[in-house]
Amino acid sequence: MSSAASHITFALACAGCVGRGGGGGGGGEPADLVVTAPLVRTLDPARPVAHAVAIRGGRIVAVGDERDVAPLVGPSTRRIDLQAGACLLPGFIDSHAHLFSLGRSLRRLDLSGTRDFDEVVARTRERAARTPAGRWILGRGWDQNRWPAHAFPDHEALSAAVSDHPVLLQRIDGHAALANARALALAGIDASSRDPEGGEIVRRADGTPSGVLVDAAVDLVEKAIPPPSDAEDDEALAAALAECRRHGITTLHDAGEGRAELTRLGRAAEQHRLTLRVDAMVDGSDDALVAEWFARGPSLDAGGGFLTVRAVKLYADGALGSRG
């Protein structure tokens, strides 16, 4: 198998790329996979460049030139010979990500790159036209600092354009969100509502909510959103894993998951459905969950080394763009 495309970077994303043999150092049984490329970046200062890699049992057993891996090629060995312009890289490690949020976001309205609030309203109106009435419309990505006027938006235009659906649109950093009138009503937020601890309901001059909610105030609306079904969360996890594979990510540090997500990750690991290693952190905002995990102790290398839980994420920050 070969790639005819030029200037394409390939990331080696085998199941267990944790060891690296020297040139020809993986003697014994034939390799399961041999990949050759015009350029292999090893990230080893002593030997930064190679041209062939051999893998057996999910582990790299040899890195070097083609003559170094030739003894490991057997009748059942799969070969991938990358053509000119291709570069083979070790799998990438993402140091801070949110696996389920990624999967869910792939199904939500993408507002990144919007040039003004009118474009946000237009994209939301378009999504509403394809969504059954009454169903929530969720989105993320707007950034008022990139608009001509840097002020937070007001929900009035959004509520006029989309009145049959509750809408919650998160700012690009996730520390603020804009809700339309129907979402505010479902959450019971009005002029008499008090700001929650650690959050703010942004208000107009007359004291009525503008629709913008900062930090903990976003939770007031999120509590009114029906939780995703098991099937939807399984689909979200599968979508996130596929997106990570597409970018060559082989290990991900999942920065803060709740009980349901940790349970789902554990089940996926045991069923060998995780296609990258996940180093998950317990959501530190759930005191009961943190206490449970401290009593339980760290869970290391579940599912054959594909899930590790040994950290807690604590929240003590706001965000400059959201003015949290």
C-alpha cells in the first residue's frame, strides 16, 4: 500500500508505540507491520532520522533503514511503503483535551470564525430550520473580541430569529454562553434571579438578563438540557476517537470527567474500544466523586493499558475573554 499524495504527514498510531528498538534489534518472530518512508522523524536526538519502522504485537521493535527491518518481514507481514513527500512521525500526545466534549461538539453548531453577531444568528437560524421544533440547539465558538464591536451580545436578535427552540451557544473558551429567551425561561432565569457563586448573569441597564451567562451561571441553563442518552454518548465517544485518529493522536490527557464519563471510558477500555490511550482526570468540582476516588485509589492501565485515572482537576480560574 502506498500514498501518492505529496507533502502529507503521517503519524504512526499503532496500539502500543511505547518501545523503540535499535536498527535491526527486533529479531525473532516476523513483524506484523513494516512501514517505510522517505523520512521518519524519530524525535531521538541521537538518531533523529530513519527510513523504516517495524511493529510486532502493537510495539515498535525496530527503527532504522530498510535493511534493518528486512529480517523481520515474513509472509504475513503487512507493508506500507510511503512515497515521495511523505513523512512518518511518532503518534502525538495531547496534554489537555476533553474527549466527550470533543465528540459532542462534532455534532453541535460550530460558531468559530464568525465575523459578527449577525453571522451567529444566521448560522443558528439555519440549524433551527433543520431541527425539530422544541429540540435544543447547542453550539460553541463565538468570540466577541473578533467582532467589530467587542461588547457581549444581547439575546434579543437571536430570540427573534429562533423562537421555537431553546438555544445555548458557548463562547470559544467555554467560560461564558449566550442563551435565547426560551432557554432562559426553561432555566427560570429572569430579572429577579440572583447570580450564583462563581458566576454572573450579565444584565441590561434595566436589570433583565442579556442572555450572556459567565462561568457558574452557565450551569443554570445546562441543568435544563435533557442529558444525552447512552447511545448518544457512545456515538460521541466514537466520533471523538475517530477525530483523534484522523490527526494522529495516540495518547490524550482528558482534563476533568464526571462519574458517567469515567464509567463509560472504563467500559470502553475493557471492551477494547479505545483506540488511543486516555489518561483521565477526575472532575474536582464533584466533591462526592473526588472522595470516592481518593478512597478507591488510582486506577492504572485498565483495558490493557488504554485507560489511566490518577489525577484530579481542580477549578480556580476564569477566562480573560469571558471576563470571568
